[in-house]
Amino acid sequence: MVDLPSVRRLEAVGFRAWPAATVVYDGSWLVRLTAGHPSKRLNSINPLDPSDYRDIAIRLEKAARRFAEHGRPLTVRQTPLTPPQLIAYMDGEGWTSFSHSLVMELDLAQRELGEGMDHLPIKDLGRFVDARLQIGKEDPAMKPALTEIINAVKPECGLFLFEDREIGPTAVSLVVHDNDLAGIMQFSVAESVRRRGVGRALLDASLRWARLRGARKAWLQVETANTAAIGLYRKAGFAEVYDYLYRAPRI
């Protein structure tokens, strides 16, 4: 049984950790849009109350126009907070499902991390973004948009970057410390150094910093298709809290 209060809290910190450029409420449906970046989390309808299912077709049509104005396809992020009636409507209309993901959490008190910091976060956001795009093999043209998103994060951030003298950036993570919670974001390890302990070392450094800043729990989101990352997180002690996926009308 999913604990809905925990879902609501993790959803809220997730929105703060990855802020959209435009946020509009339609009842308890949170509509997030970001014209400059294609991230699904930044461009989706996020229902926040299972009992808010009035006028589904009308509200989706209204949202579709708003999405079109931003050059984005209409997308619903389906979580345990999504009204069953909305899910049934999307099923009945033949909407597709994609990007099934897990939200996982770790009690930092239960993890042996040591007290010192052998790897400190960097201050240079531009350098971090360049490394993230390079490791993820993403379009360098996305740098301004990604920089703007991270700059818009209001809670305290730790930018972690691992580098190799010969091959350059090898791993990055963005840690967002929000009261007693810390989100592990943008976690990426270069393909050339995977299965060598780099991911584990980066995760340990990220979690150690979060705990030293006062966080009691860490959370993250990971696609179910990324089995290697899920294995790493489970070995570190992370456990699934809930899952979500995205829905879109068939074209």
C-alpha cells in the first residue's frame, strides 16, 4: 500500500528540485511547462489529488492548447495521486504509456558514510553543465536551458564532478538539499568508466555531503529501464516508495 502523504511530500520536493519555467494550477492539477528544455518532468500535467476528476475532457483540451503554445506535446505524469477516473479516461482513449520510473528513498542514518569529505562540490555551474552534457552525450546547445533550470533551484545545491586527467569528465551529480531531504539529480556516469566503482564513489560523496548539510533522507528518481542504476541504488540501501509513468494521446 502506497503512503500518499509520503508521495505528496516527495512530489513537492521534486518540483522544487527541478523547477519549471511556467507553473499553472487547474484545480489540483499542476501544469508545468518549460519551452526551453524538453524534460518530461518540466513539461507535464501533474494531478495532486485523487478526488479531483471533474470535467476531465474539457480540462485536457484546455491544457493541450497551453502545451501547443509552448511547442510541447500534451503529457500527463501518472502517479499514485492521479485520479483513477483520469487513468480510466486515458486508457479508454488509447493514450500511450512511457518512461516508467521509480522514486526511491534512503535513510541516511542507516548508511555508513564516514564523517569527512574526500570530494567537495564545485562552484562552477558552467563547468558542471558542460560535463553533464558531455557525459550524457546530449546536444551542447542545451547548455543555456540546463543552466537556467539549475540556477532557478531555490534550495541549496551541491554540484559534484569526477574527472580523469586523460579522458576528462567521468561522472556528475546534482544534490539538492531541502530541509531534511536531499534529492540526487542529474546522476550520470560516463560509459567508458562504468562498472569500475565510479558510480558508487560518486553516490557516496553525494550522500556524505547531504548528511553533513543536515539531510536525514535522500531520494531520487530513476527509469525502470536503467537496471544498472537501480542495482547501484539498491546496493546503497535505497528502497522504492512509489512509481510513476507518462501518458500521451496517440498521434
